Amino acid sequence: MGRLSCNRRSGLQTMLAHLGDDAARFCGSVIPPIFQNSLFTYPSYEALEEAFTDEKEHYIYTRGLNPTVEVAEKKIAALEGGEMAKCFASGMAAISAAVFACVEKGSHIICVDSVYPVAYRWLSTYLPRFGVETTFVTGDSLREFEDAIRPNTRLIYLESPSSLVFKVQDIAAVAGLARQHGIRTMIDNTWATPVFQKPLSMGVDIVVHSASKYLSGQSSLVAGVLVGSAEIVRGISNREQAMLGGILGPFEAWLLTAGLRTLAVRMERHQSNAMKVARFLECHGKVKSVAYPGLPSSPYHELARRQMSGFSGVFSFTLDTGKEGVKRFVNALKYFGIGISWGGFESLVYPLAVAASSGVPDATRRQQPDYESTIRVTVGLEDVEDLIEDLDAALRTV
Ligand SMILES: Cc1ncc(COP(=O)(O)O)c(C=O)c1O
């Protein structure tokens, strides 16, 4: 380890900056290089044989382990307080590997109905082909989870806060209930990031992320990651990841690490910008409601404050108008891009009417009855005065 080495007891930003970089190993390079190679060769028969049989993981083939990908994995594992992390080609690759690891033919899953829509579709329309059934719950009470448990329930899957309707679940209570019944829990922590929420410390078994969002933060890549105990993550790495093959390439991992270095400072800025924008919208005469767990007016605020140390920059608001008003508003914006993803440096809007027309599950439509008048907003890192001025001008066109 070089002078810049740091460990898991270091502060969050110090870990983000230096943990896993191991400069001494890479010629003192301040940024670890990209190992853009598929395989690693060995000096002898015996050395290759040892790499295959040793307890310790060795670099053999990039589908299993790659030094560049490993840097991102070490940082994310430390951030989440997990023993091990594994990067995947996308958030969906991480989610599907984690779910597959928990179920077999005949298993039952309990999942919140506000889960990311593609995951909802996968659970509700694809997994039944393999005899795996899912019960969707609103996630608003522990009783609902309790009532949904069956003898064959193997997994409870949370997303808190959820990323389209911003609902919050009581993570420690659900994890405790699951543990009593020998059921694994998994949570999508993409919205909060480990900067603001650490689900493993609340008893959750597996944390998953779309690293395409805040973890990378540059809107430059698609990636996923899962974190947990070494036993669980190594099992997924050796089975689901090795066999289904959805690994992250070294170049994307290198970009992800570059993004991770600034995660904590970006999240502080996302939080402060979002709070100002949410307060502005909440007081505006043309805005009917704002769904942001960071606002005291949110029904989830108290619970969110108990289990989170801060709030990120994505929320939704409902205009006091129909679809035509939403169109005029969105088209009048200057600084907000119109687009589907989130978590990058840039501000965006996403009208839920478009989401509904492109396959948002019925459950989300039911939960958001005003969806035609609702817009998801991603508050980026720009000067907040510019963003508020832009929103104000666009609201005047409604
Ligand atoms: C909350 C959440 N989880 C998971 C995903 C899926 O991640 P990816 O697009 O990286 O596959 C997304 C993508 O938008 C998301 O918003």
C-alpha cells in the first residue's frame, strides 16, 4: 500500500477518494490504470493450478475478477458497510442476479409495487414462467408484509425511497420480520445512495444499485452493483454472475470509480438544490402537490428522517392542470433536459404521462392517480437560482 492508502475506518470522502486505489501496486499512479484485458497468464503449470485451487481469488479471466473493476467494488463495499460488492453490466443485471440467487422453482417473493418498473415487469410477467410468483404490497405497513408471507417465501424486495412515486418503507422493521421467518431481504438503494442510507446496518441482506445513476454521476455509463456479506456476494459472483455473465467491463468500471470519487460532495449539492427547488414548487400557486420525502409535508418524512441521514435530488410534483399544461410547461424549460434516467450532474424532467404510455405498470398508475399532471424532476448540480428561474418562467406558460 502506498502513502495514500486508507481503510474502512477512514471518513466517507477519504474512502471515496483513496480506498482500493493501491497506488504502490500501480507504479504510484494517482488513478489506477484500466486493465483492458480478458485474461491473465501464469508463469507455470503449477502457478495456474494454484490460482484455480487457492481459497483466495486470483486474476484469471475478466468475467471472474479484474483489477480495475475491483477498485470500484472495494469502494462501494466499504461505502455500504458490506463485506463484498460485485459490479454488473447494468442495474437490471445486478437485480436479476440477486433475485435468481434467492429463489428456485416454486418460490414466492414479496415486493413493493412502487419498485422500478422494469423490475416489476420482470417479476410479474417473466419469473412466473419458471414457477416463481410475486405478491406486490404497497409497503406502507409491516402488517401487509406479514400477511403476504407464505411457507415458500424466499425474498422480500424493497425500494426505499422508490424512484417514481417516492414511497418509503420501514427498512429495519421489514428486515427484522424477514429474519424471524428465515427470508432474505434485498433493497434497491439507488435513490438514497450509501451517503444517505445504509440498509445493511438495518439488517438487510443484499443492497442493489443502478450505478448508472448517482454512484457514477456523469450520465456516461450503464452499470449495476450488489453488496452484502462475503458469503452471499461470493455465491452470486460464482454462480449467477459467472453463469449468466452480466459483468461490468473494465472501461465502464474505471469511469464508475472516477464518478465515485466525488459522490459525497455531489450528493450534498443535489440535496441542497433539491430542497430549494422543492420548497419553491410547494409554494407555487400552479403546483398542486410535491412528493419529496425531504419535505416535512411528505407523509414519509418522519420515517425517512429516522432511517436516512439526507435526501437526494429526485422527486415529483403535480401541476394544477391537465396533460396539455404539462406539455407547455416541459417544452418551455431551458435548463432541464427532457429524459428518462437520473442521478447525473444535469437537471431533467420526465412527465409521468409519457412513463405510463411506455409501460409503467398499472400499479404505479393506480398509486399516482394524477399521473397525467405529474412530472418527475431530477435536480442537478447547476446554480439553483437558474433552475428556479427556469421553472418559474415555464410555470407562467401553464
Ligand atoms: C431505482 C432503479 N433501479 C434500477 C434501475 C435499473 O438500472 P439500469 O438502468 O442500470 O439497468 C433503474 C433504472 O432507471 C432505477 O431507476
